[in-house]
Amino acid sequence: MSGAWQEQPAKLLHHYDRSAQHAAHEIIRRYSSSFFLASNLLRGHVKTDIRSLYAVVRIADEIVDGAGYGAGLSTEQCKELLDEYERKVLAAPQQRLHSDPVLHAYAISARRCGFTDEHLVAFFASMRRDLEKQTCNKQQEFDAYIYGSAEVIGLLCLQVFLVGRKPSADARLSMEHGARKLGAAFQKINFLRDIANDTEFLGRQYFPQLKDNDLDDAIKAELVADIRTDLDTARRSIFYLPLDARLGVIAALEIFSELTKDIDRINAAELLKTRVSLSPARKALVLSRVPRIAWSRKNN
């Protein structure tokens, strides 16, 4: 067998790997312009692994809320599909080739980053809860949902960022705390900006403060203050992160901070009628400030 032919199988697999990773890239590009822009500031394997992780998370969310609904699936059918997808995601790292390109890309990243099964199980449990229960009546329920739907995603992202690195115990604890708080903040911001759709069309109410009340300005102010506390906590841990992750995380944090400002500016009645978003021009302006923010914090 010639040397050129011996090399061919590896080239074929590498080509499929790259094509699968491009498919995952397209998921984040089409479903989240904010995270896509922020991820552009990541580098190398970090960018690829974050996008592959996001694609799997997004597909699970689509089973629950988006494409599943669009396909006319019943709640029971969505549960069965979600359970099946969870099994495939958990088993994916054990298999080198997948016919599903997103699972194939995810499996590469999971092997490289050592994603924790417990985090993934917690994530799917929160997704399943959306199909089983519509309201968080108690703070404990809300906290558990936030942990599974958002905080563990922050922890999985941190596993991407720390591949090949051995931070001190104190640095790791700070980064883990910051990752959880940043994930929680992102989720709470999305709950507020999507509150009209969640309430009217999905019949969901996440915030326990709204169990017996409609959203009013006082409750909105309380929720915004909580989000800002989470964002501030996350900011304090950012400079423990490796350089190839830092700018992307700052970008995502600053974009969602701008969204929080806009939510804070409008009254509750308006928030119940409209979905707050940033224009491409404002996102570009935020991204242009990221290097300066990174440099100023580095030197403070």
C-alpha cells in the first residue's frame, strides 16, 4: 500500500470532522446572533468547541420549544424525542463517527474537553421540566431550573476554556462561580425579554415573584437588580480566564449588559408587548469596546 493511500483515510475523516463542525457553526449563526458574534472573538479549538456545544444545546431547546412545536409534535412525542437525544448526546463521545454531523462535532469536543455527564443530565432535566411544568412557584424550583438550563452550560464552557491548563484551586473556584453566575444572568435576561411570548403563547411563568402577580415596574426593577448582581459577579472572575477565551466572554457579557440596560429603561407594560433586542450597529459598537474594556480591567 502506497504512502499516499495510507494517508487517505485520515484525510477523509478530517474532512468529515471539519464539515460536521461547520454544521454546528451554522446552528449558532442562525439561532443566536449575539453568541455568534461573541464567539468570533474566541480562538482555535476554543471557538470550535464552544460552537459544537452550543449546537447540541440549541437542538435540545428546539425539540422543546421551537421545531418540535412547528412540526406539530405532541408533548409526549417531544418528551420521547428529548429522551432519545439525551441518550445520544451522553453516548456520543464513545463513538468516532456519527451520521448526525452535529453529534459528530460535539463528540470531538466532548472527548477533547472531558464534558461532565452530570452537567449534561442536569441540563436535559431542566429541558424536560419545560414539557412537564409551566410555572416556578417557589424560589427553590426556579434556582434548580436555572442551574440545569444555564449554570451548567457555563461550567461546560469553562471546561472548554481550561483544556490543557491547571489553574490554582482559588482561581478555579472563582471561575466556576463566575461561569455559573454568567449563565444564570443570560438565562434571566432571556426570560425577561421573552416574557410576552412565554406567557401568552407557551403559558409559562419562570419567575416565582410573578406567581400571584402580573409583571409591574417594581418587580421588573427587582429582577433587573438581581441580573446585574450576577453580571457583576461574573465580571470579577473574567481575568482568571485564559486569553483565548477572555475576549469572547467579555463580548457576550457586554452585549447582555446592554440588553439589561434597555430592559431597565422601558416600563413593565411595554416589556409585556415587545421583545427587546440590539440592532446590528449597537452590537458592533459594543464589540468595538471589548479590547479597551479588557485592557482597562487588566491594568486595574
